[in-house]
Amino acid sequence: MFLKILRSKVTLTDAEYLAAYRRTGDLEGLGALYERHIDMVFAVCFNYLRDEEDAKDGVMQVFEQIITDLKNHEVQNFKSWLHSVARNFCLMQLRQKRIMVPHEAVFEDESYENFVAESPEKDGWEIEHQLIDLGDCMQTLAQEQRRSVELFYFQQLCYQQIAAQTGFAISKVKSYLQNGKRNLKLCMEGKKHG
Amino acid sequence: MDKQKKNTIPTTKHLRRYVVGELSASEQHQVEKSALKNQQTDDTLEGLQAIKMAKIDEKAALTELRQRVRQRVEKKEREWLPYYYASAAAVVLAVGLGWWLVREQETPSTVATSVAEETMKFKEEASPLSATIPIPEKEATGEATKIATDKPKKKKAAIAPTQQLPLADLASESTPKEEPHEVLLSEVTTAPQPTESSAKITSEEKTSRTAAVKTSAPTPTNELLFTLHGRVIDAINQQALVGGTVALVGQSRGAITDANGNFFLPNVRPNNQIIISSTGYQPAQIIVKDSIISSIPLYEDKQALSEVAVTSLPRKNQKMSPKNGWKAYNDYLKTSADRFVAQNLQVPRGRVLLGFTVDTTGKPKDFKNKNGANPLLFEEAVRIVKEGDTWTIAHKKKKPQAEKTELAVDF
């Protein structure tokens, strides 16, 4: 008991907590680790479930799930893994309730972990080598999308500023960006493969 | 582009600042960019915004959740703790209870425990009877015997003349006599000494004494457990009754008499009632006073005999069975199935779980293929069972009862 208390005083990294849990199955450590990210899980759950109590229950059920999952899985990036667990849990909940998930919330097919791992270098690589293509593709975008993308990515403005400049609603700016980004990507991939 | 490399996923704290509007425009841009790129950031950000929009007290919610997580984590711990505590408590309780019992047994004049321990062995050698006597008494007896060794004759002499009296009286009478001389000795010996002497009396007067008389043997002062030993005999010809039952009233325990009519019934308390019965005899009920009771005579009872025979029949047949017994029926099933397999080699083999109802005439009907076995096998199994024995069926209130059953036929 004393050892546990002493140990919890020292701030461990996520990976250390995970290793300790897999070694000992000690729930206290896992609980401490979970508390570290509990605000994220709660926010994610609320984002999908849009109900305080549902979200709270979701947080607890996600904890139950990771208690079992972490015994078998080796997790590299705990926070992003935890996010995908929470997200999948919420989507399952919604599916069970047969609530349509708003389009924005549906994540593209590729697995999330791949996305996180690949996107930074891919972005750099693509943009560097295909700037010309990019210019062409930009012209294919719808006007709102193009403007939003230009302002956001080239002038590095925030949503508020873009909204102020263009008169778009802030929420619209976001969806323009998301769609514009996706269209650009499709366009670029099309160019790459001829 | 350099900035992108630096871009790490914003912390939830940072996102919260975004939601509250504490960030500069460029910081906002960074957060937004991250959210566009990263589903986790996006979900968290949107969630935080939604929480704010719904005017939910996020802090309170998180505090509650943290508490719930801690409780959940502790719950597992608690499953362990009571186990330890319970066993520890049980040990403490047992020791405490034992100590209390010993204290009860001992007199205020305090017998030294070391003496008692020493004399344990002594006593065990001295009297094999004490095996059935609880420990405190044993200690006390040992104490008594050791101290009493220098004048055992005197005590026996004191007891001998009063042998015809009920033993409890004997005990109380002998006590005051001894007391003035030696406080320690007399106090300790009051309980055990009669036990010892009663054993002697039992052996001496075994044949003449009845159980009823015996019940007036000394009553141990405490609710102690002992092993009851006795013998069941036929009252008329004095023969031992083999296979008689001795049942404790109010408990589902009992003993059965051996080839010599003897029985041992462990964990009996004084004043427990036992019922002694044997097929064809009138049962006898006895209140237990001592660990040894003399031969219990049972009287033959013809009425009881017939009654037993009637009541036991339906109980035996509560589970329906084939008319000629299970062994013959199983043999029949096997040979029939083997014959079918030998004649129909192309049919796949397997097990048929046959559900059917036995009607009031003992004929099986309403066959069902319970395990979805091959229809050919099922058909054959039905044929075999139909042509087989009729069934002896259960009777309820002397009326035959149709009954459903299942039967496995292996091909």
C-alpha cells in the first residue's frame, strides 16, 4: 500500500503506466492514467452523445473496456488510442440507438491510427512536390471552399477572422475547409496517378 | 511548413482555452488546423464547445467522473480486503471464543493453564473415553486426574455408594464434600469426574439400563459438541439392528448403524433430540444428554413396515424408467442402433437426442428431434424406442402421470 502511494506521487509517463498495468494488472495505476485523459474522453463522448449522463456513462464504460483491452493490446500512443476507443464506443452507442451520425462526424475509412501516423510527413511531402498540381486543383474547388482554404492555409487566419472577412458563418467555414481539403486530396491523388 | 513539424496535438487544456476564447488569432489558427487534421483534436474541441453550449458544468462532471473511476478502482481492492479481514476476524473470534469457553469452565480460583496443557497428554492416555469430550472438559479432567492421582481411591469410594442415584445428583453431592479440603481440586472435578464414572457405570450396567434412564446422566454446563455413540437393538430378542438410522431432529444429519448395531454421530449437542428408526420397527425419540448412550431397544411394528413399503414406492419411481430396467434398455438401444448402422452404411452416424412423452399407459409418443439430428437417424431412433420396452411411469397421488423425457441414441 505504501509503495503504491509513493509510486503514484511520481509522475509517470503514459507508457510507464501502461507497462506497469500490463505487468501487475494493478487497476489503481490505470485509474490514475485514465484520470489524466478523462477530460478528453468526456469531451469526445459528449461530442457524439450530446447528453451529459450518457457521456458520463460512456466515460465509465470506456474505462471498463480499456481495463480488458489493455491486457491484450500493446498500445504505443495511449491518448490517440484512447480516443479511438472512446469514439468507436460512442459510434456503437449511436448505431444501437439508430441515430444517424451527422456527416461530419463520420470519419473517413482509413483507420485513425494510420491517419495520425502518416499525415504529417505525407502533407509535407505532397505539398512540396506537387505545388503545381495544387495550384491546378485549387481552381477546381467551389468558390467558398477555395476562399476558405486560401485564407486558412495560405494566410493562416483563424475561423473567426475568415468569417469576419468573408461573411461565412463560423461553422460553415469549418465545413468548407473540411470539404475543400478532401476535394483537394482527391484531386491531387487523381493527378498523381495520371 | 516548418511549423507543421512542430505541430503536436494540442492538449485538452489548450483546447479549453480556445473554447473560452483565450487564444490569439494565430493560436486559434493552429488549433483549428490541428483539428482539421486530427480527429482526436476535432472530437475533443467539438465536444468542449458542445459542453459549453449546453451550459454543462464540466468541472463538476469531471470531478464526479474522477470519483467514479476511483471507486471502480477501489472496488476490486475491496474484493480482496474482506477476504483477509474475514479470515483474520474468524481466527480472532475462534481464539476469543475458545478462551471464553475455557474461562467459563475454569473457576475463579484460576487453574494455571500450563498445568492443564501438561496434563492433556496424561488424560488422553488415562481415558480413551475423553476422545468424545470437548477440550475444556478434557483439560479440566486432566487437571483433576493429575491432582487426584494421590487420592483416587478416596474419590471413587465417595462415588461408589451413591451409584444408584442419578449421576447429576451424585456430582452435586460429591462437590461440597470435597470443597473444604481442596478448592482447586473440587471445582475442577465436578464436571468431568461424573463423566468418567458414568462411563464405568455404563459398561457395568450396559444391559440393564435403558436409554431413558441414561438421559439423566450429567449435563455438561456448556453448549458443547460431542460425538454420540450408541447401539440399536431389537427390544425382544436383544439382537443388534443393522442399517438402522439415527437422525438428528431439525437437522439433515444422521448416522446408520453398523453390523453390530453401533453408530457414531458426530457434532451432537446436549439436549439435541435424535430419532432412531429401522425398517419394520417403531421409531424411538431420545433427548441426548451424554456422549454415550446404552443400547436403544426398538419394538417391531408391522403397521410401520407396510407403511414404509407404500410410501417408498412412488419415491423410487419418481423418475420414469423402462419396464425391464435401464441396463436391459440401454443394451437394447445399442444393439438396435448397431444393427441399423450395419445395414445402412451410407447413412452418416451420430447421436439423436430424442424428446418424447410417455403416456399414462407407459407408451412413448410425440417424438421430437431435439438436436436436429439426421432425419433418417431420427426416424430409426423413433422406431427403436417405439418397439422397445414400455415405461414404468411416475404416480402422483396414485394416478399415473404422463411425463416428458429425453433420451440420447447413438448410432
